[in-house]
Amino acid sequence: MSKWTKLAGAGLLSIALAMPVAEIAHAKAGGDDQAALAVGEIIVTAQRRPERLQTVPVSVTAVSSDALKARGLNDLSQMTLAAPSLQAGADNNFSVRGVGTSAFSNSIESSVAFAQDEVNLANPGLVYSFYDLSQVEVLNGPQGLLFGRNASAGLVNVSSARPELGKTSGQFDLELDTRPTAASRSNGVVARGAVNLPLGSSVALRVAGFNEYQRPITAFTGPVDAGARSELDLRRFGVRASLLYKPDDAFSLLAIGEIGQDRGVLGMFDIAYRELGSGSVNAAALTASGITAGPDNITVAGNGGYYRDLDRRDVQAKASYVLDNGLEISDIAAWKSFNRNQQLDTDGTVLNGADINANVSRFDQVSNELRLALPSDRRLSGQAGLYAFHSRLREASQIAGNNYFPAFLLPQFPFCVGATAVPACPGSNDYFLGTDHRVLQTNDSLAAFGQLTYKVTDHLQLIGGGRVTRDIVKIDLVQNEGAYFVAFGSVQPGRSERTTNTNFSYKLGAQYTFGRDAMAYVTYGRGYKGPGFNNTEASVIAPLAIKPETNQNLEAGIKTSWLGRKLTVNLSAFRSIFDNYQVQSFDLTTSSFVTQNAATVKTRGIEMTLTARPVPGLAINANATLLDSHFGDFAGAQCYPGQGCTTYNAAGRKTPLAPAFTGTLDVSYEFQTSGALRPVVSANYYHRASMNYTIQPYSGTTYGEADILGGSVGVRGDNWRASVFCKNCTDQRVPVALGLESADGNAGIATVQQRFGLNSFRTIGLQLGYMF
């Protein structure tokens, strides 16, 4: 029996115990879809229009706003507990079906795209926390054909709540939580609110906001240098105003403006030592800091300081007009921007190994999409459009330190750090070691796209679509302007490069409807992710440009409903081959992170979803993903320290963030009482097989099985709710990321560092909600 057969068999036996939530989406729909919502069916926008999930030929996990709040899933990193095909790594990097872009660089985009209100966000810094949403959908497989930007592996599609005409309403939610097992009994509060106001018969305004504060989850030790900031907590807020103008059934205009702010490094830069390699150059500094490396270590240090300031600004507008013949013309224009200023102490000790890891950046994107949609009830339906995109990244960063050398030695020859009074030194270095760069990068993209569906019969329809994309990417790089005794990467005045690419991606398929309660589909398509650049120069001869990434994807699925749609069971199978997969790793020869193209990645798997509402008040939602994702050929993969090589061929190695099995189960019951109060109980379970976080085949960067339990007990009234909850009740310390520490790596020693997030600790709390 093959490994894959055993894996599939184990997963099928586990399906009733481990699969995640798919909740009612409150998207707007007409006709039969309104009736479908009444019995608990799901409406999604996976094809840029509201449709029943059971009729959409795409593998989708959809979670409603109510379900997000009930489970306390407050941002994209926590969304992984509800969507098993989605995995989170460090620095807001995500994978879908085992493929993502594990990169620290702003100069390449993720293979997992993120869209909010039909606008693709090209940088994770633009992504807000969840508040006042209609729903969140995780779309598996390539989605760039309709969604516009670099969704070669998948897409997270977020829809915010729209203004409603003629209705005054509002809602307020409060979550108070405590993590008694984290450092200093970490506490937090999340407050969210929204109000909908009619401004006449044809105009409505919706204003929403949130404010969150979380105390540090890690302990901090040691002094901080004078003037340095140390903010290990998390503070973030956002405000969104949406204005809808709809004078008649034909025309509508929706304008959205949003601002937001993040402060603190919780879950991002509070990095702890997990495993110390023999002979570690950090050993003495960790002893001086009172830190003992280990899987349960949540203590960090850093005299250089920790902070992260992120400010966002967004404006977008969509105008739509429906002609008498049913054709809809729409245009979406958007401007998205953020400024970021951050610093972390790279060595994580009270001594100066590399105290500075600073980055100041600004990112702006402007996009416009003109789209023509055919009526969905005709024999020929679909949409076509033109898309234009421009982004500009300005960035300055530096990593620097004094390699733990005593201060009295540094000004001496040959180090010459601050050596203005030492005759033997011809010049003065700023630090013992370091690197810096300044980047200006622009990305221009134009595309024409279309996807049509033709009903050959009442049961059979054919699907076909294509997208032509022209990308032009430019970079100006200036590197190592500072003075270092040991400079990482090349030293030269500056460098400029330009790369272009024209791509044709497509999708072909067929869909057969057996009746309202059963549908099967098969699709074959080509996904695309455009070129990018390294934002550091490892050598003067190596090109900065990264080749485009493509994905050939075959998918087949069946979606069924049973017992008057009280039970739905969906199954999909897929196989993808990625060529020129874009990936980042640490280059031991140049002591710098480099982005490169792996030759191929092969991924295949099965996704299963089950939703049951057997009796009034009881909901059972489950989902599971079986996955085999590995490198087909990658001759230039970086070795881990001590492996005895510089590069190796990673063929057969599992891709990072690609567990063989992931699933969750969510069960809730609302007691059907005759009074005004209705008790509600719920329980959820998440299981994930072992997962490696790095390309290097080092056992210390693989985490074993994860089992996360949660639940709540509460009561509902007609317009309010209250509950007490527990997340990660057993306090399993699952890290957000595991990685090899670079200073020891330079010395050929494997030392592992870990990051934890809010999901990593037992959390107990209270939720309150009120609506009018």
C-alpha cells in the first residue's frame, strides 16, 4: 500500500472527528438564493458575483462574520483555525495547499493573494484585522483569472458589510481575554462597533471601527539602551466609512475610505531561543541575559529595542450600471498605502551581537478595473474586463552590530569601530558587522481578462476563460553605504534593473448538475505570479530579478446536499505543478537572505467539507485537507548549518507550511426555548499533522502534531448575546514559526528560534454583543 493510499485512508477515517467550519455567508443574493439562506446554505463571491456555494465550481471555505466573532478569530493569522488548507508562517506569510511565499522581502508578492471588497492587496502590510465583515472566503488553487493579481496558489477574499438603504441599525461587540499561561498573565481587549444611517431614500452611510490591545505574551529581561523603545505588546485600531448611493435599480455607487494603525511587535518580532547548537556564539550572551533555550522558552531580551509602527490609508469606489438588456458595467478604482517604521534586536540578548535590525518603508498601490458582466440567468453568462495596476515601494533598512566584542577592543586595529583617535586605523567603521540597503521599486501591470460559462443543456455547462498580463518591474538599489569591518553582501555604489514579462493564463472546465442537490465539476487552468526582485545584492554578478512563477492546476469536485439540504457533503481533488516557484532562504556564503526560483513544486490532495443541521438549533461544520506537497526539483536549495554543504537538491523535500493532514470540527447548539433567553453551547477542535517551517532538512524546524481545543457557553436574547469562552484550552504551545538563527548559521552551528502568537496560549475570556 502506497504512502498516499495510507494517508487518504487515515484521513477518510478521521473525517468525522477533524474538519472545519463553513458558515452562512450574509452576501446579497436574489431568487432561490434567498430561500437557500433560510435553510442554512452558503452564498459566496468566488466568481465575483453572489452564488450558492453548492453551484460554484471552485473549492472554497467560507466563514461568516458571526462565526468569526463566535470563535474569536480576529485576524488572518487566526483564520487558519477555520480553514485547513490555509497555513500561517512568519511575517504574515501564508500558504494554501502547501504553497506560499516564505519571504521577508517587500520586493516580491505572495503566492497567496488577499482581496478586500474586490480589490487585490499587493503587500501584506495593507491587510487589516477583521471587523464589520460580511464574510471571509479562502479560495483554493489559482484565482488570478478573475481577481487580478498574483493568486497563483490561492486567495483570501474578504467582504466588508455594505451600507443598507432605509435602515437605521448598529452593533457593538466586546471581547475581554486573559492568557494565564503566558508571561505576566497576558490580558487583552477587542472592541468593535458599526452604525448604519440612511441619508434619504437613495443614500446610506455605514461607519465601523475597532480597537484592540493585547499585553505581551513573552517575558522581557535585561536593560534597554538609552533612547531605545521596547514595545512587546500589540495595539491596533481601524475606522471604515462606506457610502452607498443607489437612486434606482440600475445605478449604484459605493465609496469606501479606511484608516488604521498597528503598534507593537507581539507575534512578529518577539523571537525566543528554542534550541541552542553546540558551541553557539550566542551562548555567553544568553547566559548573561538569564535565558535558557527550550521549547517552552518565552523569554526574550534586547538592549537595542523592539517596536513596529504601521499606518494604513485606503480609498476606493465602485460604480455599477445595469443596462436594460441585463448587462452590468462596473468600474472599481482604488488607492492603498502604508508607512512602516520598525526595529528589532536581532541577537535577542542584552549584549550587542547585532542590536540593529531596522526598516523604514512606504508602499502605495493604485488600481483600476473596468468590468462587463453578462446576466447570470442566460445560457451564456460570464464577465470580461480590463485591469491596470501601479505600485511604488520605497524602503531603507539596516542590520548591524558589534558581534559581542568588548567595547574597549572595538576601536582598535583591525576593527576600527569608532576609531577616530587611533592612528593605525585609516578610517572609522560604524559597526563590526552589518549591511544596509535603499530600494526604490515600481511595478506596472496591465491585463485583459474574461471568463464565460455556456449551458449546453439544462444540466451541462462548459467553462472557459483567459487573461493576458503584461508586467514591468523596475528596481533601484543602493547597498552597504555604512562602514562595517565585515559587510554582508556586495559593496558597490548602486544598481538598477528592469524586467518585463507577458503571460497568458487560462481556465477550462465542465460542470454537470444532477439536480438542485448535486453537482460535479472538473477544471484545468494555468495560474501566474509575476516577476520580482531581490532587495539585496548577494554578489555583483548575480541578477536581482526573480523569474515569474506559473502553476498548472487540475481540479475535480462534487458537491451534494441531502435530507432537504440539512446535510451537505463536498469533495474535491487537485494536482498542481509549479514552475519557477519563488522562494527565499538564508545564503550561508554571503550571510544574507536571497530570493530565488526553485525548478518545480508538485502538490496534490483531497479536500472534504461536511455541514449538518439535523435538528433546529444544532449545527455541525467540518472540513479536512489531505496534502502531499513537495519540491520536484530544486538544485540550489540552501543547506542548514552543519549539513556539510552549501547547497543541495531539495527534490522530494516537503514544502514549508504543508502538513499532510489538517482538519477542524465545530459544533454548536442553541436551545430552543419558549422564553426570551436561549442558552448556546459550542465546541471546536483543530488537528494538524507535523509540519516543517523551512526548506532546510533540519529536524529542529519541524513541529509535531498539533491539537487545539476550544469552546464557549453563553446565552442569547433578541438583540444581545453573552458568553464565556476558552481558546486552546489545553495550552499546546504551537509556534507561529521556527527558524535557524543567522549568527550561529554563519559559524556553521544550527540554533533554532521560535515565535509564538495569540493562538499559542490558553485564552479564557468573555464576549458581549449588542445590536439594534
